[in-house]
Amino acid sequence: MMLFRFAPMVKKYNRPYLLIRPGTGEHDPDGVWQPAKPIQIPLKGHFQPVNAKLQQAEGGKYTEDDRALYTTNIHTPGDLIEYKGVQYTVDGPDDRDYCDVNKYLVKKVVANDPV
């Protein structure tokens, strides 16, 4: 199978974003528990709005606030990322065995979103 190399083309449009991993809390020298601080990992990728066709096809699962992320990095579903001060969760990758760029659909984190 032929592998298409789109990474150099997408690299031109990449913008920085943060991958946020939960940290681990620890006790200070006095034995007082210090809460965990999240670990922020800087990465680069290209964000695009989710098209209207996909919003309708998935039964309204995606909104206009959600984005498609094109990146050479690998994410797992549920990863928390931050782009331009807005947090998103990675919904899942598209199968792209033929390409060196990964595509993920990311959903905007809403504070009062039902579980």
C-alpha cells in the first residue's frame, strides 16, 4: 500500500496546542497533601471546523464548536487538549492507514454537559 506524505503540507498551517495530562499529588516535607498540577505538553497541529454534513450524519453528535484536528502526533480517545484557551476532548481517530497525518474529531468541553 502506498503511503501519502501530507505532513510537510500540513506543517505549514500547524498551530501550537497543549496536551493536558493529569499530574500526581504529593506530600510536602511537613506531610501536608499538595494537590496535583496538570502536566501541559506543547504540540502542534491544524484545527478545522467540523463540517455540517458530519454534524447531521452523526445525529447531531457534533456542534459548530467542535473541531477536526490534523496532526502527526498520536492521541487516545479521552485525551484533554487546549487550543486558544478552549479545552477539547479527543473523540476518536479516523482510520487513515494510507497517510502520515492523523485526523481526530475533538469536542469542546462544556462545564454543564450531561454525562
